[in-house]
Amino acid sequence: MSVEGGGDARCGIGTRLRSARERKGLTILQAAEKLHVDARILESLESENFGALGAPVYVRGHLRHYAELIGESPAELLGLYSNSIKTVQPDLTQIPKAPPPDAASKLVAPALVVLVGFAVAGTVWWVFTLSSGRPPGAQGSVQSENTATPSGAQASAVQAVGLSGNGEAVPLAPQMQPRAAATAPAQPQPVPPKQTAPGAAVRVAPASKQAELTLKFSADSWAEVYDASGERLFYDIGAADSVRMLKGTPPLHIMLGNAPGVALEVNGRPEAITGLIGSDGSAHFLINRSGRAVRAKQADGG
């Protein structure tokens, strides 16, 4: 249902609004400024161009506020407006109807389903062919060749025998026999194992023996321990009354910041380092392969 304003048939609303505004001594712009609306809204009310204001609910709102501002009766003006509008019932016979679906469009969906099915089947077949590593039909052809063609030994056995005049089997001459060996693949010759001279000793590299080092701290001391490969086994401050057990390949490279506060054991045996301690209390020495503590610049006695 739609409602249309009676802009064509004058009902006196615009005249009464204009006369009341002029009696108040207001212009359109002054009245619009007081109502905080656009001046075109008041012009549409005074010219009774209600269609420019939108739905009737908006027209009634503007009309009520304008009448209260200029001293007119809002009830009378709203009554005149209600009598001036008319309700128009829509003509349902003129509503357009959607055309019936075409018969060809009904076949589009099934056709698409069939095409998608073929595409999926082709993709699966292609992936299966690639995963087998052999084009289709290759396996059958290989089997047929193996069945139809005899091996080289079978061919030579067949061709080495002929028929005589009376139908008896006669072996062929050596020069008439086929060269089966020419077609047979060459077999790889086994490589004889390398012989070792009698009495020769086989040298086996001895396994590197690791040394077990125990550091017993009676006082705080900085300690650094490295093995023969340069791998760092310990690099920290040893707290008083603590024990550090290390294991590495000798010679072990050891540096102590407070050597008098550290006692050493190598492979469970105490090792004295008193003669290796410097005047500042530090020590820089090696544990050789024999498990002895020697100066860092001294050659390894192991």
C-alpha cells in the first residue's frame, strides 16, 4: 500500500502557514533557523508540495513543529492534511510475473555434473598412470614379448638341430649353428677379494681412551677444561664445597683461577698440582695421556 500527498488539490494549509509566519514577522530563513531545518522544507509546506518531504509521517512531524512556532493550531492543520491525502490500493494484476524457466536451462545442471565426473575420472587415471611409472599397455607388451620370444639358450637349442631327408633329427655343423652367445648379455665377472700376504699383521687403530677428571672445590674458583679436540667440558665458577666430574679425551687443557682451592682426581687417583700454581694463585696445566699433571708448555709425556 502506498500513500500519496495531495499536492495538486489545495487544502489551505500553505496559506495559513504563510499568513501566520508573516504575522510573526519571520522570513523563511529565520523560521528555518529557529527550527534547525532546511529552508526548503518550510517552502514545501507553504507550497503544499508534501511529496518532496517523503512519507506522511515526516510531513506530519514538520507540520506540527512549524505550526507551534508560528502560533497556528497543529491539530487543525494535521486534520486538513489527513483529509487531503488519499490511499491508493495497488493493482495486483499489473505486477509482472517471472517468465517460466526455459527447458534448455533445466539441462545445464545435469550436463555440468557429467562434465565434472569425466574430469575427475580423467585426473584419477592420469595420476595412477604417473604413479605406476609405465605408460598404459607397456606391461602387456612386455609380457607378450617374454612369451613369444625364447631365450638365447632355448633359441640355440632349437636351431642347433636340423632334419635329414628321411625326417630324422641331425645336428647342424658348427659353422651353421647360430651365434647365441653374441645376443646373450655379458655376465659381470666377480671381483676376487683382496688377498693379504701370509703373516702380515692387520693394524687396527686403537680406540682413544677417555680420562675421568674430578674437580673438588674447597673455595670458589674459576675453571676451564678442554679436551684434545678443543671441545669445552667446563667453563664456569666452581662454588665452594662442590664437585664436578668430567670425562674427555686427553690431553686435557685446564685453567684454574684459584688453584689452591681446587683438588684434582684423575681416573680415581689424586693428582697434585702444587708445583704448577703461579704466584697469583692461578694454574695453567695439562693432564697428559698417562693421567699426570704437567705444565701447559711442557711436551705431553704420555
